[in-house]
Amino acid sequence: MTDRLPELLDCKALRAELGFTRAAAEAIMRQIPIVQIDGLRKVYVRREAVRAYIESRTFSKDQVSA
């Protein structure tokens, strides 16, 4: 296998990387597909899914409605 596995982030790692509050990190995690491993309560998200979500929610100032 030459492709690397996707990097997974939990809520704590997402908060640390983005500098967001827990509420903001959890809101992002609700909007994108999660990775849940059998036998674990913790859920993860793929780094690329987070990147794509943030990109899709980034607007120029003239695109934002008041």
C-alpha cells in the first residue's frame, strides 16, 4: 500500500489545531462524516473533510449577507 491512511482528528485535536472553542469544534464535527471505531465511544473526523468543510464555508466580504 503506497497511499497514506487518512489522518483522523478527535474533538480535542481539532480544537487545538484550529484554536476554536469546544462548541465550534463539535459543530464542525456534526456537519461532516465521522469515523467511529467499534468498541470506542470517541469519534473522529478526517483531516481532509475538515479542510473541505472550512473551505466550503469561507466567503469573501462581498458574499456575506448582513
